[in-house]
Amino acid sequence: MSELSWWVLGACLAAYAIKLCGYFVPRKVLDSPIMTRVASTLTIALLASLVTVNAFTSGQELVLDARIGALAAAMIALFFKAPYLVVVLAGALAAILLRATGLAA
Amino acid sequence: MARFLTPATKMGLSISIATGLYGISFGALSIAAGLDLWQTAALSALMFTGGSQFAFIGVISGGGAASAAFSAATLLGVRNAVYGMQIKQALRPLGKQVPWMAQVTIDESTAVSLGQAKISEKRRGFVTAGAGVYVLWNLFTLAGALLGEQMGDPAAWGLDGAAVAAFIGLLWPRLKSMQPVLIAVAAAVLTALAVPISAPGLPILITAVCAAIYALCTVRKAPAATEHGGLHSVGEEQT
């Protein structure tokens, strides 16, 4: 097996161990306001970070291309309360259209 | 059938289809990132948490080390531990159910479950969304991985645009007041600043650590900010 395969398996194992961890926390601790606050802040920050990385970066460079159109299209769809699937399709379509018309790379 | 289709199972099924289809994007991008079919299938069947899977292949496709991919994926998966706690509290599962419930504890199953009022509906929502996403996500990952080899550049199919839309779609429902919006904007700016000066995958980790520190600091400074009604149980703990 290649080195990458071992890292894949290791990451899978770690992911399951983390999921399992939550179920072993005593119920008393679960209601802690500190836990609630850290969890909700972390989730928002992680998702915002993922949006940024996916929309504006290529390797270690910041780039502006068709994906910013995808982000805008998705946000418009979300603003009008479109279902999740429609939001994802709007992002894909915007990227395809911007590239097909030569408006963005 | 009519009894099976409750509001919770309908919501679970629609999110299963929406998220499952998106597995095509993961499968194709994973192959494009340089992973083989088995590695791609293993990530969906065993890791089974979309954000972490995308982070893993994102670091690899950006030329990052496998160890950096491992770290990014693992750190992104930490929120599943939090979901596990919430599900344990809400569904009160039996010990023997925990092994499989843990595996399907993800954004979608947790969101659908916690969105219901009655405990029976919470359970139905969790099982429908968890099992539904698992089956479809894995099937469409395979489809994307197999088609992706013929499709060439996923960007030509707008799949990179779909990825951006999918993440903003997960973030959006959480931006209901000013504070989460500010946290999201700060995290985005911090990530953008970190990208040119750190290895691929690291900007997400840096942002996560800063967010956790920020959350801890503001809890100490302003305990009144716990609007989720946790003060009562803190009182219980201290007694």
C-alpha cells in the first residue's frame, strides 16, 4: 500500500474516533455553556474558512475567477430561500456560464 | 408508506438526495486531486464526513503533504464530536446503537434531527438523513470517481462552483444574527490572509484555533452571552 493510502486510512480512523468521542461525554458536561459557545463559533469559522479556500484560492495563491460568480449565484439562491440542491446547481451553472462566455477564467 | 413519510423523514430524504448527488463532485475532484478509486471510495465509506473529505483532497490537490491533509481533515471532523454530544442528549440512544449512530453523525443527520420537536421525529429524522446520505453519498462518489476520469477537468463541469455553493449553503442557515456574520467575515479574512504565507490546509487550522480562542475569551468576559439556556445546568454542576 502506498504512503497516501495509510494516511487515508489513518484519517478515516481518526474521523470515526472523533465521532465516537461525542457519545462518551457525560450528559452533565454536555450542557456547559462554554462547550456550546466554542462549538457554534468553531463551526461558523470552519465553514467560512472553507468557503474562502474554495472560492478564492488556488494552492497558495489568492485568485479571482469564475468561482466568485458561483458564490454570488449561490448567495442569491439562498437569499430567495432556494432548496439546498438548487443552491449547489446555481453555483455550478454560474461557473459554467461565466467560463463559456469568456467573462471569467 | 404513508406512516413512513412524516415531516422528519421527508426532510431527511430531500437532504439525502441533495447531499448525495454532491458526492459526484467529491468523487470527481478526488480523482482529479490524484487519489485512486480505492482511496476515494474509502474516504466516503469510512471517513464519511463531507467537509473533512474535501479538506483532505483539497490539501493533496494543492500540493500539500499527506500529513497536512490528515491534520486538516481531522480538525474539521472535530465538530462531529460536538454533534455526537447533541445527538446523545436529544435521542438518548442505547449503548449498542452508538457504534453505527456515531458513523452517521454528520452535519445533515444532526441538523434534521435537532430541527424536530418530538423525540420520535428526532429519531426518524436522524436515521433517515444519516442512512440516506450514507447510501447515496457512497453511490454517487463511485459514479463521480468513475465518470471523473473521463470528464477531465472538474472545473469544466462547474464542480468547483458547486463546491463553493455547497459550503456557503451549509454556512448560510447559521448566519441569523449579527454576531455569527461577524465571526464568518473575520474567519474568511483571516483565512485569506493566511493562504499566501502558510502551507495548503493550514489556513483552515489557523482560523479554527483563533475561533476557539476567541470563543473561550468571550465566554469568560461575558457569561451573560450564553443565550442557549445553559446557565441552569451549570448551577446543577456546581452543587
